[in-house]
Amino acid sequence: MKLLALGAAAVALALLPGTASADELPTFDFTDCPAPPSNADPGTWRCEAFVSQGKLTIGSQEIPLGEMRLTFSEGRVNGQYAQAFGALRHEPVRVPGLTGTTLQLRYGGYSDFQGNDTRRGELDVYAVLRHPLLRRECSIGTAAAPMHTVVHDDPALPPVVLSKNPPTFHFGVVDPDLAVPATHGCGPLGELVDRKLGLPSPTGQNTFHQTTYVQYKQL
């Protein structure tokens, strides 16, 4: 799911022209920002708050994910880059084609938001499925075996600087190679859900897309 572009790209982003309107900005929430570690290099840490609109395409089916919020902190420890995950917040959304079923993304325990020449960032997620007839443990991926998403720049929505004070950006990211496993722990109706969603769905058949605003705050 940033969900996710990232701190190391801030210098490059700052060189891009700002063409979007600041009136479009969402409200950023830094409540979940993790504090710098006790051995952090002074003055190097900041928190990044992301607000994204996402969608997950499995084969030919599109699941609008609505708003996702993500926070993490980054800086230096003994001169080396370091980061700390804050939180991923996502409200349940309805799953098209599965009446009464909702899907909610949750953090899968791994993230790397140091962008490089080949990708913007990486994040492990899993999706909790809820329906009165599904077991409570029903999910796509699990906390122990999450989906691994690697996001890249979306050419259709290149980074735009909205503000330099505070630093605020708008951009799109996409993972065209996400593998989506079969459901887990759903009970007798799990096979029906798999059939409706076309699961498992191998890499190359799915797309995870986000349109994102991010703002930085010094810690």
C-alpha cells in the first residue's frame, strides 16, 4: 500500500516547479510520528505524513480503497540514514461484487521509505475482510505473511511542489507487480471469495495505485 514516496527524494522534488494549487491540500496529522531514537544525530530527524487516495486492481476488477494515511520518521544516527515507522490508518471500504463485505489494509511489519533510482519505497500490507458469514480471521495476506508492495513513480502524476514552508508535495505512485494471494482463515466461504476476486492472482496481473500528498515536519 505511501502508499509512499520518500524522504531521500526531497531534494529532487524541491527542484520541480509547483503547478498544483495549495487549496487542494488535505489536513495532515502528525500524531503518529515516532520520536527520534535516543542516539539520533541532533537536528536531522523529521516526520513525513502521507494522505493518499488508492485503488487496487486484481485482474480486471478494481477495488477503490479510499483514503489511506501513513506516517514515518527519518534522519541520521551516527551519520547513517535511519527511519522509524509510525502508523498506517485505513478505514474499511466496500468490496465491489461481494455484497456486505469490507476490506481494510493493515501494516504488515516492514517498510523502507528511502527512495532510489529503481523505486520510491516498499511496504508490507495485508487486507482484513469482514462479512457476517466470514470468520474474523479472514484476510488476504496475514501479519505473518503479508503482501509486499514496491511502488514506483507514476508517469501520469509526476511530483509537484505545493509549498516549501512547510515542505509539501503531490505525486502518484504505482506497483504494477503486486502478487495477491488467496484468502486465509475465511472459513467455508473462503473459496467463494477467492473465486469472486480471482485469487490467487500472480504478479503482472494486478496494480496498486496511490495519488498522494505528503508534508514534512522537523522533529
